[in-house]
Amino acid sequence: MKPSTNKLVLLLALSVLLAACSSKSQEESAALEPDVTQTIAVEEPAAMPEPAPAVSEPKPAKPAATVKSAYPKETLINVKAWDKKLKFLKTHFEQTAEYDGVLVSKSQGTLFYDRDKHMLRLDTTDTDGKLEQSALTDKQQILILDAQGREITTLPWSEWQQGQPNQALFDFGNYTALLARHNAVLKEPYLLELTPKDGGEYTLSLTLSKEDYFPVVIKIVSDLMVTEARLTNIQKNTPLAFDTFRAGGFFQ
């Protein structure tokens, strides 16, 4: 072979070798470069919720204070119990009468009761405690005396009692029968409300002592008239003075 031919062959081989190296270099370079056309989705971290403000739980409400009281039936039994054992009574009273909210009368005094003698005495006094008038009765007839003990008049008990706006004030020793004539409702602890079974149009309320269920307030409402008697300085079953019911030979 001639030297020129060998040179030509050598040049062709070098060209092929250079082309192969150049192609391999481009492929490696392409493999190393990132594919900018591909979007890589990066997940954002979830936002942490803000903590809710602390809410203080409301404190449980305290139960309402309850007043210990007997049931209605037991209350009636207790009222009848003191009525049965009441032998003597001395009590101060203050009574008011109002008509349509306007005060029409006011009185005060002392009441005496003796069960065995069937006697009741009512001394009415002025605001200074000075005796103005007395009324004595054996529940058959009633004697009215002035401040000096002189007789003013004598009336049948039933007639006099019917004229009183608050008859229950004079019914001590007879409350068992009084309750039997009425329908009773315990409106509040120690407050009995009585309405007549015969259809009478009035309401009688008895506020009772928490100690023994003895009435300390006697109130009667009839239409627009309201009469209320409050008892204080109550003395039960203390023997009365011998001459409590003596009046000029009338009650001996």
C-alpha cells in the first residue's frame, strides 16, 4: 500500500474516533444536567391550628336553701296537736284592718284563754298600753266592760263574733273544728291557706311557728278587706290569775 493511502485511512479512523468521543461526551453531559421541563411538586407543611383560648367552665349553681317543713297533712296534724293540748293562753296582739289598701282601723291588747272554764277575755289598750275596754265570754254570751270595769252591754256570743272581721283570733281551743270547715293548702313552709268548704268568699291564712306550729299571724282576706292579727309574747299553758275572768259577779 502506498503511503498516501495509509494516511487517508488513518485520517478516516481518527475522524470516526473523534465523532464517537464527542457523542459519548454529549450523552454524559445531558445525563448530568437536570430536566428543567419537569416540575417537581413540593408539598407544603400543613399549618398548625392555633390553640383555642382556654374557657373556664361555669361553676355549678348552689342549690337553693330549703326550709324544712312538714307536708300539708303533717302540718294539719301538728296544728291539731297544739290545739288539743292547749289549756291556757295569754298573748299580746296587734290587729290592723285595711280596705283596698287604706288603713281603716288598728287595735292592740292582750288575749286570755282558759279551756276548762270555756272562757275568753280580750283587753283592748291604747298605744301607751292603757286599758280602754274588756270583753269577757264563755262562748255563750259576751260582756263588754269599760276601762273601770263597768258593764257597757251584754250580747250573745255568736252575734258579737259574727261582727268581727277576724273571727279566727277568738277561736283558740277550737282550731280542730276550724280546720274541718275549710280546705287547706300549704302555700309556703309554715303558711296554711284556708278556704271555706261551704263556699264562703274569703281566704284565711295562718302563719305558723317553726317551733310548734302555733299560729303567730292570722290573716283574713274578704274582697277588698284585709284584716291581720299578729301575736307576740305568747305564753302557752301557764296558769292564769284567779280573777282573770271575774267581772262584778257576772262570771263567778
